[in-house]
Amino acid sequence: MEARLDMSPSGYEELRETYRPAKVRVLFSGESPPDPEDATRRFFYSPTLSSADNLFRGLMKALYDAGPDDLTGAKPEWLSRFTADGFRLQDLIDTPLNKLSDANRTRQRKAAAPDAAARIRAINPKRGVVAATHRHSKC
């Protein structure tokens, strides 16, 4: 039976630190960690690949042309490769924004900008920062 992961801010940080490269070549920046109360566990650095883990799948596809067959059952190996290649994903905001309205999310992102900039400077990536945020499509 798999041990239950700590999906709290400190648990997220512990998982993230497991895969800290010695030197960050490229820093990918996500919006925020997922809500720990959400039924779909999709934290990027979680060792288990979930069906909702779209950011992880997308980055592995873009960086390594890794498809579903490559990724299934091998997330820790892909995270290790991602780390060895000097890549890192860091959320701009430490608290989940999943359940907030678009307007509140925007306010939270703006308020967090100074702290996020300081974290990025501390990480000191060799190359640019790529931002990824959640977008809702209204049809």
C-alpha cells in the first residue's frame, strides 16, 4: 500500500526540494500548487502520475518528446532527468488558487509579485523564466 503524501505547503516544498538541481538552467514558473483538498492529486513533483497531471505531461512532451507510454509508471525517473538537465518548476504563489474566481486569482498574483521576484532572484536561473498560469476558457 502506497504511503499517503503530505499535500500541505510544507509537504509540497519537501517534494520540490527532492528535485532541486545544483544549478538551475531554466526555471519554469507555475501559478500555485494544487489545492490539497482536491480529489485529483496532480502536484508536479509528486512521485505518482495522475490523470490530471497536465503540466507535468506537457513539459515532458515539450522537453523530451515523452508520450503517455513513456511516462506511465516512471514519473520519478522523468523528474530525475528534468532535474539533472537543470530544469526546475517553482510556483509563484505558495497557497493554492484553484478555487478562487478569476478576479481574485489576478489580485493574488499581483500581490505575490514582489515575493515571487525575490524567490526567482534567489534561485538565480541561468536562462529565462517561463511562466505558466491556469486559464479558463469560456465557451
